[in-house]
Amino acid sequence: MNRKHNAPDGLVIVDKPSGFTSHDVVAKMRGIAGTRRVGHAGTLDPMATGVLVLGVEKATKLLGHLALTEKEYLGTVRLGQNTVTDDAEGEITSATDASRVTRDAIDAGVAKLTGDIMQVPSKVSAIKINGVRSYKRAREGEEFEIPARPVTVSSFTVYDVREAVAEDGTPVMDLVVSVVCSSGTYIRALARDLGADLGVGGHLTALRRTRVGPYGLDSARTLDQLQEELSVMPIAQAAAAAFPRWDVDARRARLLMNGVRLEMPEEYAGAGAVAVFDPEGRFLALVEEQKGKAKSLAVLG
């Protein structure tokens, strides 16, 4: 089927395979959807799997706002080894017997990393330091520091603790964890910091993102499934799921589309991005309340 001239506007929720960068997935989707206008909301490391939200055509305008939503993960933290990347992709830099670490100590360490915390991202992250990606500086052997940033870890739960022996013979502990957190939180940095707090080192060995905002694995499709049948969440449905909804009458809809800043009801004050719909249920724009008026963030109608 030729989709070249009628790529749908909407979101595609991909279950990203391990070994793919987020950009690899975007490139693949451009081929599947037959359009260059594809982007993603928030990256996933190559090692990680799970929910990656892509926008096609007009829906690319939503992505910057969706990238800021809460995220949920399942992962495995290995206590007893540090790596250069804070995950299993990197070379092991130190190993310490973790067999004496108690569950009480683990729970206490997790509690310190829950709530509003200051986190130093991994040095191999995509954070820009003076305009240069951190991972590029790290690859070139540069010595540098990344400033700590505020993040929110709404929940950090340890489901299982498994004793194991690493390939180098070090007794380690593998923790099966779930994390709900704000955008910009690095799960591998949580693994590193938990290991540091317990005095044995730690890194992330597996990660699966199970939710981005309202979009979960139940609505995600693998690349193979999408190749067979392109499943696109219509842009109006996607916006209604992700943002507060404001229905306006036909007159207000016309004014809004002509660039007039409408008065906004008080209920939307401080709500962030709000999706505006006309009487026919068409999604017109994302707006934000500013001094009682609707400031346009993205116009789609």
C-alpha cells in the first residue's frame, strides 16, 4: 500500500526493541508511514525496551509537550559492580562483594532516592554541557562534571532481590525494581547512586519503559507489527488522553484560529498545556493560560 501522500496525523506508540536508538526507530517509522515528518517524545537508551511515543505529520507539534510527562519503568539493578556507563553496555570499573547487603539497607537507600531529589545524570547521557553532548566529551576522555538537576521520583519499589554471581566471580545482588518519575530522570543514575549509598557500587542491567504519560504498553506495537499494519492514534484522541480538554463554541473556535487570545475559564489556570476542541470535536490547538488568556503553544486546526 502506498502511504506516501496520505500519512495520517497522529501518535504511534512503539514497543522499542533493545539495540535500537530512538533515532533508529524514527528512521524505520519514516519508511513505514511514508513521510519524513516523524519525531519522538523523549529518548530511550539503546539497551532499553518499551514505550516510545512517535508523532506523525501534524502530531509532531505535540511531542515537545508530551516529552515532559511522567514516565514509568521496570528494571533490574545489579549491586556489586560499577560500569563506565552506569548500565550493562559499559565496561566494569569496579567490583565489590554485595552478598552482605541487607534488605533493610536496600530499602533505606531506595527511600533516600524517592521524592524530590537532586540527580547527577550519567556522563554518557545526551545532556549538553556548554553546547556539547556529555557522551561526546566522555568518549574523548575529557574530565568534566555535570551539575545535579532536580527530578521527582514518585515511587521506587523493589519487587525482588536475587543473589547471583557475576562473570568475574563477584557475588552480586540483582534487584527487580519499578520506578515512576518525572521527565529527565535517569534510571541508570538511580542504580549508580543506590550502589554508591550501599558501598558496593551498582548499575542497570535491564530496563523496560511501561508508560509515558497516559500511553502504556497495552497500546504499544512492535516495529514488525507496525510494518504489517500501521496503527496510528488519531491526533484528537491522543490530545484528549494527554491534556486537559477545553471545548469551545464555533465563534470562539473561529477567533482562536484567527490568532485572537481567548479568555480562559479559571479552571485551567496553572494546568499547563490544554487541548482545545471545536463543537464537531476537532482538535484545534494546544494553549496555555497566561494572565487569564489563552496563549497558543501549537495550532493544528
